[in-house]
Amino acid sequence: MNPIQIDPTKAFNEAVTMQRKLASGLKTLRSMDEVHFGVTDKEEVYREDKVVVYRFRGDKKPTAKTPTLIVYALVNRPYMVDLQEDKSLVRNLLAQGEDVYLIDWGYTDGADRWLNLDDYINGYIRRSVDAVAKNAGVKKINLLGICQGGAFSLCFSTIYPEKVRNLITMVTPVDFHTPDNMLSQWSRKIDIDLCVDTMGNISADMMNYTYLTLKPVRLFQQKYIGLVDILDNKDDMENFLRMEKWIFDSPDQAGEAFREFTRDFFQGNKLLKGGLKIGSKKVDLSTLKLPILNIFAEQDHLVPPAASRALADATASKDYTQIAFKGGHIGIYVSGRAQRDVPPAIHNWLAERDG
Amino acid sequence: MFDFNARNPGMPDWTAMAQQYMDALKQASTGPAAAANPFGNVWPGAAAANPFMPVGNPFAGMANPFAAAPVNPFEAMTRAFAATDKSDGSSNSDVAERMAASMKNYFAMLQTMATAGMSEQASGAMGDKNMGDSNPWLDAMKNVAAAQGGENPLLSAFRDFGGNGAKGFEQMANQFMSSPAMADARAMLQLPTFGMSRERQEQVQQGFLALLDFQEKSKAYQTQMARAAQRGNQIFQTRLSTRSESDKPIDTPRAFYDFWVDAAEEGYAEVALSPEFSQAYGDYANAQMALRSHVQQETERTTGELGMPTRSEVNSIGKRLQELRREFRAANEAGTVAELHDEIASLRAEVKALRDGKAAANAPAQTASKAELGRSLRKETPRARKPVAKRASKRTPKAAHRSKSASKKVASAKAAASRESKDAKPASFAASIARFAEAAKTATKAESKATRSTKKSKKATRKSAAKS
């Protein structure tokens, strides 16, 4: 039997429907308001250069004694964790009683060209952690690192264990040389010095283009063809546009930090193999003894699960927990399942180790 | 008129379908964007002669809705979307542009498939043909690339994506190719490099070589992309041929497209993870950077001659500034600056004390003036205490203990004052002064207490002497 049995009637109807949806989509798009994001109230507790640390306010007072600081990646904006009312990791953590803070890195520009990992980790993160601890009146805080922010949090916790009570890593690469890591495979052939010396800061467009080429047909094409199906639905379109904004609302990368991260993490895999130094501080994961909760996504095309799983054997922690989430790199924050499963898992784990 | 439906009762009512289609178009043309009807030029003359009117074989008379048109409807839609900017300046046209660009390929696929499907249906072969090389759908799929000018659909997809990251390199290379610098380079390359302009000629030659290298690496990268597309097609065909009887047949163009996307992605991932691809990718990126770097150097040379600041100069300043910031912060946190502040405060207080002279020395202890502060910072404390302690030690043990304890408190408070001076942060001079004043006040109180204690011990000694 022929596996392709396309009825010309159906094909024709599909074309007609598509044209109709495009026409009505025109009306929908015209009526769309600017999308909003970042739904939870917050207050500024620390500011330095373009970095701002916020404390989120929930409907009730936090019950947790130890505050949790979210350290987001330098790529993309951190409002992914508080995208909209029904898709907010922050909101759900607050509802569970956590006291949640977040570092917003801001948008880098030419003035930030020479910021390196020392400035970010031993500088901004350290002072942000101190500010949160001071604000909460505690000596140690919890860190929740996301993606690249997770790698930063691992470095920070190793260097300053006296400042961290519990460490949570989400979709965090630890082993950058797993065979299925496409980004890492490509980056190893890049002359990173030539790249940064030429480009200075690495443009968001270039970063986004690289990410999209990991799944080119799906992300350049299929996604937008699928968009026709929801063109006449304002709510669905709003969600789509919000996500689309987040994807392309990316800061440039500070040149020196990008150089060091590519050279030492992607190319050298030093976080796992050893020999990593952030400024003058050595990072040796095998000395890390803190309680660790490692959450990763099983269908993550940016940070393959194996890259995160490597953390299990990399530290000296006797209190290590690992959660494999069924979803992708972004779905772990915004999918319905994520809203239901991830915040309670984090809260329960923290509650057992609070105070 | 030949009645196709009468001869093929199972076939759809093409007239009704045609009407439905025209209604859709009409709706679009009377929509909000009527002023810029995105479909206005899709089928020129359509209104005058309905292309859907069946004449004999309906397929023969039917204008293929996907046929090449002067204006691609999706491009036209993009223009219409682009005009949807709202009064607040915001716009959703980015999404529309991306969508329209992405749909070009899908549209091309539909076009070729529709053409193939219609011709096959017309000959009555549709659905009966076994899988094989001559399958019209597969043939149509193979022609998708041809319909797009023979371009690799993957590369086409990349190019359609808007953004400097995607376009920048090629545009830059093209601009460089057509720039006077390039024309200059070609001419220069025919001449030996010597004399006054030797260095300049060499730079131009290097630029030309960077461009040639970029073109070469670009071709190697495109070869890998073509390999990925080819592998995707292989997987696609293999999957089709291995679909079992129980599998649901692919019965819509969208399902067909999604099936193809899955195979294309799998083929791409397989090739993209290969060492050959990584090498080609790296070479391509590095060649782009080398070319960019050369263009930047050329630009710097030109702008430098015009007296404009260059990127290199700005970079140098930025680098030095960041290094200074690091040093300053490190020194600040290590207390170096704090110590300097303390020293200045100490010296100022000492000068003030010297100026005030006796008046300052006789000032009431409780006021904790700056004069006292100066005294507390000088090494003057033991003189007042020692006699008290010595005398006390000659008295009763209890009184002596009290006196010693008081002396310890004085020493402790003064040590605290001294520590304060070391630990003081450079937040402000006034804050340092206030801290010292507080510490000195504490020292003074302890001293007063010690004095009282000494008086008591004197009294006790007298009593003891009287008793004895």
C-alpha cells in the first residue's frame, strides 16, 4: 500500500484553510497588545553596574528561613522563570513558602566588553549573595543556578562554601564533552581568541542563530508553519508572542567572559576535568560537600541530560539528589507539567534542609 | 460542456471548492488590510476569468493556486503584516516576517505536490501507484529544492531567517567584494610589492587572501549542509518504504511535511555531530572572523586618517578602565583604602589636638571631643593608669583586684578604639570620626570607673589602716 494517500480534496481544503487563517491572522495580529511578562511583584535589594538583585513578593510571607537566590544564565533574560501568571517558577516557589531572590544581569554593552568570569562570579555573584544574606539576616543562602548560571553557581559554591547552605542546579552542563553535545562539538573548532578579538561582545543575533541551527528545520521553519494553526486565537497567539519575545530578547555576551567560558568550559571541559580557575580562585568540584539537587530535562537539545548527570560523581557531596524531568530545556519552566512538578520538588527538598 | 463530475462521481465538487477558495480570497481582500491586499497580485486577471471554472477536465482549466505568481502570497502577507504597526510604535511584524519566510518552503512544497497530485489525479493514477522511484509525491518532494531555484532547503531556511547573525557574513563579504578596497586589491595583486606602498599592498593582499579563504570555507560548509539534507532525504525515503501496513497512511500535506521534517532533522543531527561537519563549521566561522578582522583593520586605518577614534583605542581604554576598577575594588575590600582614611583621620585629630593645646587636654572627659580622639589615638594611655594600678596593688587584695579589673577595662576599651581605627571602612570620614568618638567615650567611661574604684580602694586602705 502506498504510505502517502493524500486526498486532493483534503489538500485543497488545507490550502483554503491556511489562506483563511492567514487572513484572519492579520486581524488578530493587528489587535494584539504588546505582550507582558514578569508577573510577580518584586523589590530591588541590590544594584551594581547593570546588575540588579530583586526579591519577589508573594501573597503570603515566606515560611522558609533561608532565602533562595536564582542565578540565571547570561544568555537570554531571566524573566523566563516568571513569564506569565500560569507559567511562573517564581510564583509557584513563593506559594510554597520560599523566599525568592533573582539576579538580573541586565543588557551588556560596549562598557562591559572586558568583564570576565572573575568579575561575574567572584564579583557580582559574591556581592549579590552577601546582599541577599544581609537582607534576610542570615549567614548562608540557597543558590538556584539555571543553565550557565548553574555552572556559575557550582563554581561559586566551591569557592565560597561558607556562604551557601544548599545548591540547586537546573539544566546545568557539567560535562561539556558528551558525544551528543552538538554545541560543544562545534565550539571546539572555533578560534575563540580570534572570534572575541574581532567581535568584542558577542552579538545576541549570532548566539540565537547558533542555537537555532541546532534544529534548523524545526526552529526556522516548522514552528512558524504551525503558527498558522493558532493565528485566529488571540490567547494562543499572545502566549506564542511572549515566548517569541523571550527567545529573541537576548543580551549580547561580554567578550572576555564569553572567551573564558568557551575556552575553559566548552573547549577545555575544566569544570569536570579540573584545572579551572576563576580569577585567582581554584575551582575543584571534588571539594564540594554541600547538599545538591540537580534537575535536568530528558529532551534537552541544548544541555543533553548526560552533560548534567555527570554532576552525580563529580562532587564530594553526601547529600546529592537528581531529578530527570520529562521535557525540554525551556519546557522545564513553562510547561504545564513543570508548573505541577518542579516547584514542589524544589520546595520539599529545601524544606528538609532549611535552617 | 464536458461534465467531469458525471464521469467521475466519486470526485469532489471542484466548482464548490473553487468558490470556497475565492471566498477566502475575497475575505482577505476586504479585510483590514484591504488597502494593501496581500493577494491582489497573486493571480492577475483572476476576476475577469475565473480560473476555477471547469472547462472539460477541471484540472486542465484550473489555475494551480500554488503556481508561481508575480508576488508570493506569503511575501505579500508579510508586507501587510508589516503595516500592522500600532500607534504605540510596537509591531508584531517580526513574527509575521519570520512566519512568511518560513512558509516559503512549505508553500513551495505544496506547490510542487499540488502540481504532481493534480496531474496524477487527472490521469487517474493517484493512490494506486506502488511505492517506488516514480512515486509522484516523492518526485514532487525532490523537486521542492528545484522549485526554489535549486537551492538546498536547509540553507534556504537559514537564509530566510532574519537577523544580522545570519546575514552579516555574506553581506559583508559581498560588500567587500564590490568595495573600492577590493577593486584596489585586485589591481594591486598584479604588481610586485615594494617601495613606499609596500606595506599597504601587502595588507590588501592579505585581505584578498582572507576573502578567498572565506569563500573556500563557505563552500566546504555548504557541502556539509548539502550532505545533511541528502542524509535527511535518505532517512525520509527509508522510513516511507519501511512503514508497515498498520501504520496510518499520510493523508494531508501537513502530515507529509511533518514527516519530512522529522527525517530532515534526524539526518541533519547525524551529520552535524560528525567530525567533518564540526571541522567545516569551525573553519567557516574562523574564516569569517579573519575576514571581519581584516575589514575592521581597513576601516580603522581609514577612520584613523580622518582623525576619528578607532575601535582599538576604545578597546584599550575600556580594558584599562576595567583593570582599574578591579584593582580599586580589590584594594577597597582588602582595607588598604580604609587604612589610608584612618591615617588621615588620625593625623587630622592630632593636629587639632595640638592646636587646641591645654584647652583640649583639660576638656571634660565625657564630651569625647576630637581632642580626646586625638589623645586616644596617641600612645598616651598607660601614664594615667599605672600609678593607680601600682598604688592599688599595695592595698587590700580585694581593692587591688577591683583596681586591676578597672585597669583591664580601660585597656580593653582603648584597644577597641585602636581596632576601630584599623577596621574602619572608607565609607566617609565623618562616619570614622563618629566611631572613634564612640570608642573614646567608652574608654573615658572606663577610666572614670577606674578612678572611682581607686578612690574606693583608697578609702578601704585608710579604714584598714585605722583598724590596725
